[in-house]
Amino acid sequence: MTAPSADRLLNILLVEDDEVDVMNVRRAFRKNNIANPLFLAGNGLEALDHLRNGVVPRDRRIILLDLNMPMMNGIEFLRALRRDPDLSHTPVIVLTTSNDERDRIEAYNLNVAGYILKPVTFTNFCEVMAALNKYWALVELP
């Protein structure tokens, strides 16, 4: 897969507190030659700070969000994000181990673009990242 042009790069904010999952995302990006910049936040509070203070560029950004995190979990983060007029339209894809129907319903009620259960094996995780990368290449973002 060829690298996207600079005007097609997505700024991806990974909101994840588990270092193994962060490592898996990075490895999957490398394995799939995903060239999009990856920014990290360990919880919802840190993610909001990164978004509001320009750590993650405002142009063409998307959030990969875990739900089970300390300080501010993913659902609390989504509520805060959707209440903020400057951030409310930011696309979010939930990437979580939570198979709880209430979490899924609440996430979709907060306008997530997708809800993906984290695959157990690294091979399957790479397949999910490759599919997301293809999706990102097709979708038109502001």
C-alpha cells in the first residue's frame, strides 16, 4: 500500500491506557505500512487536553477510543467531546474489549463512527487495522 499524500494523512489520536494495546496498534501500523501520525493519550482527560491544546492537529483527525480507562473512561470522554462545540464533530471509533450491550448502545447514542471489539490475536488485530486504514483512505473528512 502506498503512503497517502500529505493532504490525505489522518491525525489519529489513540486513547488507550494499556501499554500492550498501544504496542499492538503501533506494530499493526508498521506491519500494514500505515503512515498516518499516531498521537497517544492514556485517558479521556489527557485526550481532551491534547485535542484542545493543539497536540493533535485540528485538520483531518480521528479518534480510536478504548472505553475502560482510569480518571475519565471512554463514555465520559465521549459525553465531554460531544458537548464541546469545537470538538463535537470529531469522528470516533471505539476499539475496546467491552462487549457490554449498554456500552455499545451508549457509544452509538454519542455518535461514534463504529464500535469494534479488540481482536484477541495479533494477526486479527492487524486485519482490523488494515480494514480501518482502507476505510480512512475512502472517507472524506473535513
